[in-house]
Amino acid sequence: MNVILEPLKISVLTNMEAGQLMNRHLSDLATIDSSLLTNAPYNNYVQKIGTKMELYQNALAQVQKSEETENIGLADAARDKAISAFNMALKLHAASDDPAEVEASRSLKILFDTFKNIARLNYEAETLAIDKLTSELNSAAYVEKVNYLHMSKYVARMAETNAAFKSLFSGRMVTTATTESFDMKTIRTELSATYNDFTAYVLAMAKATNNPLFTAALNLLNTARKYYADQLARRTASKTEEAKPSVN
């Protein structure tokens, strides 16, 4: 019988797919009859992969946390738009033919200008500036002018988008402070090296001996590897098809 290891380019798999493959292997290998698990190198390899997978899972969770950073950026953009909308509304009222509107907008513009370039401030400084600006706009000194110009919705929008940003940002700060940092690239490289050594060992022992442990392990490894190899083949075929020029 031709004993082979199913070809699979592990490096082409996404981080999530590589993790799923390793978990599948560990789950499948755990079904092997425990009475066969008498080979020390084999057991050491499986244990090492399991240990490295714990780190890998933590690193994956950390990568997913980067989505929070993107959401924070979007929340910051939302409050920047709110500030811009308020400023544009002021400019519109400044061009009014109603002297009272012009005067009200002038007064609010003086206040707004004391918070120059709010959107360019760092995250926390912008947060404090918006809190202060909206607080002033809702104070007795300015609220009547805001209401006269029907601009309360713009003030509320700045306050609401700032509150949404603060909620996201404070959550990330707490998470960052309490979460260990993981180097995904290094962890994946080390996991792949151990896995490749393991599969090479299982293949060599399956070829050299009649030990049922290695026959069973190789079959289980190959089943999972073929599944992912087929997935990659379909993905490549799909991209090739998409790249073909359309025929009218």
C-alpha cells in the first residue's frame, strides 16, 4: 500500500481555518483507542500541539478584538460629522436675512471657535471638548439662542455620538489593560513547525512499522487535510473563474 500524507498548503489557510484544522485533528486523534497510545514521541507531539493551540486560540481572540478598534474609528467619524453638521448649520444661519438669527449664530460661533479644530484632537481630548461644548450650549447663557435657531438637534447629535464613542473607547481601554498580548505570527509559525514535525513523524512511522497507532493517526490526519485541500481547490477555481474576461 502506498502510504502518503495528503498534500495541504497550511500557509494558505486563514488564521481561523488553521485553528479549526488543528482543533479537528486534536478531536479526531482523541478517538484513537487509548491502549494504542504507548509511543512517547507521538504523545509528546500531540501534547505540544494542544498546548500551542491554547495560545493560538487566545491570539485569535485578540485578532477579533481589532474589530473593536475599527468600530471606535467609525464612532469617532460619526461624532466628527456631528460637529461638522453643527458648524454648517451655524454658517447657514449667519447668511440669514433675519438680524436676530445672524446675531444668535454669531454668538454661538464665538463659543464654537473657542473649541478650535475639535475633530483633530486626540480621542480623549476630543471627548472632553465635546462634553464641555455641549454643556455650554445647554447652559442658560446659550440654550435660548440654540432653540431660537432650532439647533437643539445638532447639539443632541454631538452629545449622543460622543456618548457612543465613550462607551466603546472605555470598553477597549479596560480590555487592553486586562488582556495579555499575543504575537499571532510567531505563535502560528511555531504551531505550524510542531505540526509539520508531527505529521512527518507519523508518516515515517506508518511507513516503517505496522503499528496500528500510526496507521489510524495517518488516516485521521489525511481525512481532515483532504477536506481543507478540497476547500482550497474550490476557492482557487472560483477565483480563476471570476478572473476570466466576460464574453458578450
